Amino acid sequence: MVQCDCYTKLAGVSRETIMSARIIAFANQKGGVGKTTTAVSLAGELAYRGLRVLLIDLDPQGNATTSLGIDKQRLRTTTYEVLIGNAPTELAILETGREQLYLLPATMSLAGAAVELVDVPRREQRLGDALLPVHEAFDWILIDCPPSLGLLTLNGLCASRGVVIPLQCEYLALEGLAQLKNTIDLVRSSLNPHLHITGVVMTMYDGRTNLAQQVVEEVRRYFPQRIFNTLIPRTIRMSEAPSYGKLISEYDPQSRGAQAYRMLCEELLRREGEPVTVATKRSGAL
């Protein structure tokens, strides 16, 4: 693991050409919906296209950190230290071994932040404040929020301009969607007026079942302008990739999952008004 000095990495780039990052939170209070897989995979896809990307692990489970092959036992400075003010953000950012992709990692210690920040002023804004010194060093900042609507997720929403909602193609997944939308609306009205729903990503899609198709149509009726056209399939290869500390695009570049996330990345870029840049050479599969 190599600590990243963001501004050293950008040496030679004039300050006038450095744009403020697009900050996107990935949120769903229901676990097991493919939230981390989507955040990690899109971070990798954006980085492959030559964009400077920071992935923030805001989940105490640290699944995004593990998915990138980072040994959590060796971490000394994480999202926890940044949020409680014990370390500057610059010192916590790691290189991931992938060009243009950086990580602000997390461990179980992050679970204590929600308790320690209860009486702290601007407790919902701690992450946004912490990103101010580094946000111009990146093109995109993606935040993997925990599967809850607690203080950590509020920090992610307050720091972001957009929210991507991964939603599993199952009926029960729809139950929490209205609650999540209400939370986003409350954050927008009281804490972050710039927040908007970037889109809903349907994950674990199995086109052989009528239920999956019905769920997609139901969400399309609920968010007609926000649902992404790309459907992320349910595949074994996608489940295997994190156990090797690899992105699906590294583990099996030609798999249906890897192809779907490439398409989703292009759709996200178009939706955000960004050019769909050409991907760099990818590493081979295992």
C-alpha cells in the first residue's frame, strides 16, 4: 500500500485546468443490493478512461477496501480518522495499484464515528468539509455509503451532488425505495440543496424471470427519467472477483458483468454531460 500525495501526482498540471470533482454517493439502506460492487466497478471504469478517481469507503464493513485488494489489518489512517478530525484527508488516501484510481479506506473502527460525532458541530458535514482540500485533485469522487440511513450515510449525501441508487431486481427491494427517496428529499431541503438523484441502477437482473422484468417496469414508472437503461446481471464471476481483490473488469474482462459495467459507465458519463472517453488497456483475467 502506497500513500498518495494527490497534488504531487498532479505536478505539471496547471491549477487553471484542474476542475472540481463530480461527487456521487452510492446509497441504499438495504444490504446485498450490489451497492459496493457498483461503486467499485464504476470507479475502475472511470479510471480506465483516464479520469482521476477517488473511491471513498464509508462503510464500516470495509467491503470496497477489500474489493480492491487492500489489507485492512495494515491500515493506520482511514475514513474514521478523517471524520473525527485526527488526520487530514491527504494522509489517508492510498494508491490502489491501478493508474488514476485512489482509495480512502475503511475498517470496523468507522462504526464508532457515528457515536463520537453525535455532539460535534456540523456532524452531517464532516465528510464534505474533509474533502475540500483534495476535491480539485480528482475528476470524480465516488462514495460507497453503508446499508443504513444513519449519520455516515447522511455525511455521504451531504458531501455529494448526486446519488446513484443500486436496486436489486426483487419485489422486497422496492419497499425501501420510497423511504430512501424521502431521506434524499429531506437532505436536499435542509442540508444540501444541490443534491439530486443521478439514477437508479437495477442489479442482479435475471431476464429469465417475470419478476425481474416486473420490478424493472415498476421502478421505471416510479423514476421514468432516472432509471439507467443498463441492467446489471446476476453472475457468479461478479461474486468471485472481490475474493481475489480484483475488479470484475480485471478478473474476467469479457464477462457479462464486466461488459454491463462498461455500458453503465458510458451511460453515467453521458448523463453527466461528460465525453465518453476511450478506455486504456485493461489488465488480463485470472
